[in-house]
Amino acid sequence: MKQLLNIIAVFLLFSTSGVMAQQATGKVTTPSKIVGIAKDVKTGEPVAYATAVLYVAGSDTNVAGGVADGDGKFFITGMDPGSYDLKISFLGFETKTVKDIQVVSNTGDVNIGDIQMTDEGLALEEVTVQGQRDLIEERVDRTIYKAENDKTTAGGDGTDVLRRVPMLSVDLDGNVSMRGSSNITVLIDGRPSAIAASSITDALKQIPADEIKEVEVITSPSAKYDAEGTSGVINIITKKNNLQGMSANIRTGTGMRGTDFGVNASARKGKFGFTLGGFGRAGYNTPGSFENMQTLTNDDNSVSTALQSADTKSNYLFGRYNFGADYEIDKYNFLTAAVNFGIRNRSSNEYNYLTQRFRDGALESSELRETDRKDNSNSVDVSLNYTKTFEKKGKDISLLTLYSRNNGENSYVNTLFTEDMSTINSRLKNDNPSKNEEFTVQLDFVEPLGKDGNSILEYGAKNILRKAYSEYAYFQADGADGEYVENPNPDLSNDFSYDQNVTAGYVSYTATLFKNYTIKPGLRYEYTTISADFKTETNPVDIPSYGTFVPSLNLSRKLANGNMIKAAYNRRISRPSLRYLNPNIDSSNPRQVTQGNPELSPEYTDNYELGYSTFFKGTMVSFSGFFRNTTGSIQAVRTVAANDVVYTGYDNIGHENAIGTNIFTNISISNKFSLNGSVDAYYSMLDNGLTDPDYAASNEGFVISGRLFGNYTLPKDWQVQLFTFARGRSVQLQGSSGGFAAYGMGINKQFDEKRGSIGFGADNFLSKQFTIRNEIITPTIVQNSTNIMRNMNFKVNFSYRIGKLSVDQKPRKKKSVTNDDLKGGGTEGGGAEMTQNK
């Protein structure tokens, strides 16, 4: 708390310095300013948070700027008398230009009145828009990446999109981290989905890049969000509309690594709206390889070494299907319902899998085997939501319900060959089917306060009931044709159930002070009860109930020329997912065995953040600094078991500190050429808190990553885009993970009045493979591994739109419930959110 007070003190000192300077002169003057209101030409509603930029008349020279408030009102100061042009822009609207604004004095107001802005959909068929829309938008509480303007991701998936987003890092396996932490919440359209709760990595691979409209990065979530997510929240917004009529869009792509095909259709007539969509993505025979060297120091000071190598091949089939409907009962009451189905099938094969064991340099044994893995699951989310609005603008009540289920089936077969490596000696199989169910009810209230509605009170309650079930068993068979016999040991074959109930209440208040200041304090309380049991009792599992207060505070101040400074604090809780809890013993690699811990407790994190954004002469620059402190961190504990096997378990023993910064810039070189890039850097300090010298571990060091994106618009609807990303070595508690780089390019051509498009893309086309080197170092274990992945890809993409839609006269707001309170995302199921129109 002392650190928080220091941050607030610095913030207030900075914000009041201008006032103190004026008081010192004994005279306060009011500078001239340009004022106006941005409004939707069709509805007359204000366009909140529209961006206003002032230019010298008839030129591209940027003079000043500002951001509208929630009522669309904006003002611009800092210009000398003269003639100016003003450009107003906001996502989903055509940029509006007001020319020849005359400022005749250094004092007084120039009121240009209402600025009528046109929805992009109204002019889509008739107008050719010159120039390049920005890819990044900064708001008070989040950074938004406009993925729909990035053509290099065409034919890719959500992983390809997130690699381009500031403050995020995605490794070659698709694992996502924010500011160095993988403990984040990923929402889809403001809600968690069963596919995301089951596995964030696989969820991203199920979402085609062409379906993603925006990605919101929320580093300091308010009390309205669940308390999960050490680093924050990622909200992936897919393309949807509030349009009248009927339309369908067909898209397909094919490349060296995979093929995708999707169809989306929508219809709206009067008060009814329907959407129906489906898409699938397949990857085939993706090759790779790995090498691993494991060195152990034994109690008698002898040294045991294991060398492993294998070739790999993987295949996958992902699909997602949805049906949604909404109904406008009357002017103030709305119903929405949705059903989503997902499928995720992945198989992999490790062949020529050679393991050699040495003791003090002498060969003790040599084994050849083959490992076949299957990771299959299906999910369903069903939601029904009701919203009531009122005559008072901004006031609403919503009741949201959700049922979510994820069925998974994980298995592997280890085939061991004889010593002469010519025939099958034995086979070992592990089956681990699982089921995760979740039912959620949430009630939300939003109440604008004051005559102008600048203050907003939000409060509500939520209950999440989760049921996770894991059945696991080991089987042994002799030879190639022998029958599998189940191992009766309850440590190897058992049923595990895990029930969790989370009841929460929250209150959040937003107020605008002195026109330029915004404060948003909030408090959330969550009470968790857990019941865990085994069918065949091994060790009793007793997990006490616990309650958690989660405070948050967001502060911001608007400065001259549209600049902004922000400060934030929040506390987060991370409950372990089934990935960390599952007691099934994974021995697919017999030299490295992993098992979850059902008795894990949650971990807690305090986040502090300070940010500043500015723009000048077509360039936007954003700086942010952060400090993160995590206690009770869930960390891996590695020990040496019998026969030189490394056993990995999990415990709440870790302590993590991280301090870092993010710098992002967007440069508009001309109306046809733009560049943007970012650098993320932080210093990580990790300690597992143990005193036994055989197990104590600590590590620290810098982690740096960066990205660069370029876009050039050519005549006749051609567009070229380039992208590159690099991440340095990643510090871990016991070792490090190697860095890597990726790059891609794309060229796209629109035709038939922009109804269709065809494009060509290439990824990592200068190198056939990526090599990543990882290491684990403890007092008794040294492990070095090398993974090789083939990521060169060439692809052709095609899409075409059938039908025509017109803009709905009454655009509907979206409201969401989020279940985002689980650490990890290995095989935890459930968790889709309820969405509604209001």
C-alpha cells in the first residue's frame, strides 16, 4: 500500500504542477479553444471518445488534438491564431473533415457545433477510402489492436493475430503471455468460452484471423471483472453486426501447413436477428524434432546422463459452430440467446525415439520407442440473457445465465521395442477422459449519477458453480498383439472429482473531476468453497473455504493536444486450473514424469501501473511502466525419483517480482504508408522460498521482445503488408526458455466493388525451421533441450460476400458476463460468458 500511495502522490504532483505555475504569476488566463460535439448522423447519438486532430489548413501539419468525452464533446487548445482543418475519427465511422476553421484570437472559444459522422457501412459500396486506418487505438483503460486492418494474417488464426498486439508475447507453441506472465484471462466477445477455458493455446488456433475484428489489452481490470488474471485481460472481439437484411460470407485458404474453410450468415428483420456460422481448420503432417540431455548428480556423487532424440509429426482438426438470436421485446427490454459448439482434435507422433542412459560416462542402457498422443475434446456453451434499459441514458439492469460443458479425452501409447530394436516388446497406455461443467448466474446494475451523467455507479453479484471430473487409468500389454491389462494401483488408476463454487459481489464508481480528471475506484469480494474426492481413496483431500477482497483504482488525466497520463492499482487472484490439479501421472516421457496437486491454493498478485501517451505530426507514442508482486505463486518442484527419473509436481512456494516497461509508436509517413512498432522489456525476479539447498531455486534477468509492422496501399485496391516479431531469452525459476523470431508478408487485392478479395501470404520464407534451446538448472538436475519446428508457410486466401445489409437505425449495446478466475488453461473446461443486446 505504501508503494501505491507513492504512485498516487507522484501522479497528483504532476497533474497539479500547471495550476501551481499559474497561481505563482497571480493571474490565470483562459486560452482560446475549439469546441464541438461528435454525433452519429443517423441516430443523433453522441460518438463517445471520438478523436479530434487539428491541422494547418491545406496541409498535413499536425498542430493539436483532443479526445471527446462520453457525450461526444471535445475541445482543442494550444494553437495560435490562423486557419485550420479539423479531422474527427472513431472506430466504425468515416473520418469527418471540417475545413477552414478561423481562430482570430489567443483567447475565447470557437464553437463549431455538432459534427455529423457517418457509419462506415453506409458508404461501403460507393466510396473508395484513401489512406490507411490506424492499427492501434489507446483508451483510458485499454489498448486496442484493430486486427481487421491487418491483411498479413489472412488465412491464419488467432495466434497469428496476437503476435502483432503490443504488450503480448506468443511463443512458437502458441502460449500467450502479457508482460512476461502467462497467467492472463482470455475472453471472446467479452466472455470466456469453454474452448478458451479448456486451453487458451488451442482456442486461439480455432479462431480464424479473418473473424477477429479487434483485440483489447486490459492491463488493469476494474472490480467488475472477475479477480483472475495476474497480468490482465485479453478480449478478442469477433466480427458481428446490427444490420438489417440478409448476408453470407464464404472464405477459404490453403497453404503448406493447413487449410481452412468458413461460412457466416446473418439475417435481421425488424425486432428479430439471427446469426449462423461455422468454420474449420486442418493441419497435416507438420514435421519437427527434438533433442534432450539430462544430467543428474546422485547421492554418491556419481553422474547419470540421459540422451534423448526423436522426430515428430502432428495433425489437427479444429472447428467452431454457432447459432445466435436476439429479440427486441420493446424499446426498453431485450432478449438474446446463443449456442456455440466447438471441436478440437489433435494427434502427434514421436518416432525414432531413442533414449540412452549413462553413468559416469559408461553406457548402461539403450531404448527405442514410439509415442502416439491424442488430445480430443468438444465443447458447448448455451446462454440466455435479458436486459432492461430506461429513459435515463446509460441506466440498465441485466440478468445473464450460462451453461457450459467441455468433454476431453487425452491418451497416449508408448510402444517399446526389443533391445535389437526390431520387434515390439511391450506397450503402455494412459487414458485420461475428463468432463468440466459450469453454470453461471449474474445480475448487473448500471446507474448514471448527477445531472450530466458524468459519474457512473456499477454494482452486481455473481455465482459460478463448477464441476470437474478426471478419470485416469494405466494399462500394460505384451508385444504387438497382447491385450491391455489395467494397473490396479489407485495412484495410477482412479477417478477424481473437483467441485468449486465462487460467489462474488462488486461495486465500481467512475467520476469525472475538473473536466480533465477521471477516477475509478472499485471493490470486489469473492468467497470460494471447494470439495475434492477420489473414487478409490488414496490420501484425503481437505481444502478450506476462503474469502478474498479485491480492490482496484484507476486514475487518468487528459493533457493538452490529446495527451493522457494514467495510473492504476489492482489486486488479482489466480485459482489453479485442472492443468495444475489433475492427479493423473503423465509419463509419456519415462525420464520426465509430471503430476498435478489437488491441494493447491490460489496465488495473489498486486499490480501497479503508470502510463503516458502523446501524438505529434502524425506520430503516436505510448509509454507504460509497471511493477508486479506475486505471492503464493504456483511453481514446479523437481526431484529425482527411482531409476534416475525426474519427477515434477506443483506447490504454492513461489515469489515473483517483475518491473518493466512497454513503448509503442505508430507513424503515419503518408496517407498510403504507415509503420508501427513496440518494445517490451521487464526485469524478472523469481524465488521458490525453499531453504533446503537441494531444492532451493532463484533466478532473475531481463526479458526483451519487439515487433514491427508496415503497411503500404497501392493503386487499384492493392495492399502490401509486412510483419516481424522477435523475443529474447525468457527467464524461468529453474533455467530459461530460448528466444525466437518470426516474420511474414502479404499482398491483397479487392474486386467486384470490394465484395471479394484474393491474397497471397508467406511466413518465415527465408528459413525452413526454427530452433529453440531451453535449459533447466537445479543443484542436482541439469537439462538442456532443443526443439526444431518447421514454420515456413505459403498460403493463398479467398473470400466473397453475398447479399447486402443496411445499417440498423437502433444500434444495440453489448453487455457481457465474464468467468475468468482460473490459472493456467491446460484442461480446465467451462467458462463461456453470456452476452446480450441492450
